[in-house]
Amino acid sequence: MKLSPYLTTVTPFSKLIALILFLTIPIYAFIGGLKYQELRQDVESLKIACPIKTQTQTNSTGSASYKEFENTAIGYSLLYPGASTLIKGANIPSAYIEKYEIRIEPLDRALINKERLMMDDLFCGSAGPRSSSSCEITKIEDFTNAKGVKGFISHRIKTESSQGKETQYLLDRAYVFLTTHKTYTGVSLSTNDPVAANLKILDDIANSYTQL
């Protein structure tokens, strides 16, 4: 096929375009590389090294590979699935298990009991431009885990609303354990996404909780 002379003839304009491309492409590639490197550094900075120990323990999930997370600042330890990533909080002694969206939050409450927990959503509520969530607490009950540590279970109904989707009503729960820390008098365990699989992992983690 014979191409048009317009496409094959070298002109001053085509030379200018080639020169512009020759100069700008490497510059944009260099800037993109810097941005990518900065992004990687930001992500790595979130994954602060945690004092963890690899253990073998079979529980209700059927998985045998678990790791131990020790929070020496507050004084507790727990087990979490070894295949998931645990990220420590940068400013407060909290932790987040990515795969199951499980939050381990310190509670700076002056008093923790059943009456107070009936009025505490334990980080359930959220509001954004396109979605929101809230929790209606239905019951607070005493709880003793497999390690013999006493605490509470907050039973609740989580409402999730977002644009273009039907409102969802999900059965949810959160665990609360008391501590001897002067500021953080308790620790709460919950999941942002209370589907059955995540709640099962949450139950296992709560049952592994122990005080140091």
C-alpha cells in the first residue's frame, strides 16, 4: 500500500514535533518514576515493624498458621492469621488487619461497663460524601474468652447506606477487654465489614486475646 506523501515527507513542522517529543518524554518518565518511588515509600512507612512471633495453632478457621502480636505499650497479646498484614497505628497504639478489615483500638474511656457501652458505637459510625454507616446497639453481654480473660461483647445492627445501592442491615458485634493502662482503659476489637467470614476471624482473635 502506497502511503500519502503527507505522511512520509519530512517538514519543519514534523521536525518540531519530533524534537518536542524527544525532550518531553524522558522528562515525564523521570517525574513519573519519582512519584512512584514516593508512593512506595509512603506505603512502606505505614507498615511499621511489629513485635510478632510465628506460632502454629489450629482454631475454628481450620488454618494452622498464626502470628502473635504483642502490644507492650498497653499490655496485651493476640493471634491473627499469618497470611494477612497487620499495620500498627502511627500516633496511637492501635492496629489494623487488612484482609479482614479488623480494627484493634485502644479506648481512652474514664469508665467502661455495660451501661456506658450501650451508648458507645466503638468506631462503627462513619459519614462520607457517598456513603455512611451507623450502629444500633442491641445488647451488651459479659464474655470470657478461651484464655480465661473477661470482657464484653457489644451486639449491634449495622446500617450501611450508599448512593445507588439499597440500604444494608447487618448483624455485627465488637469485643471489649479492660486493661490496667492509665490512659487506655480498654481495647476494642471489631471489623469494618461484618460479613460471616470476617466475624469468624474476629471471634478467633478475641478468643486468643491475653494480658501480658
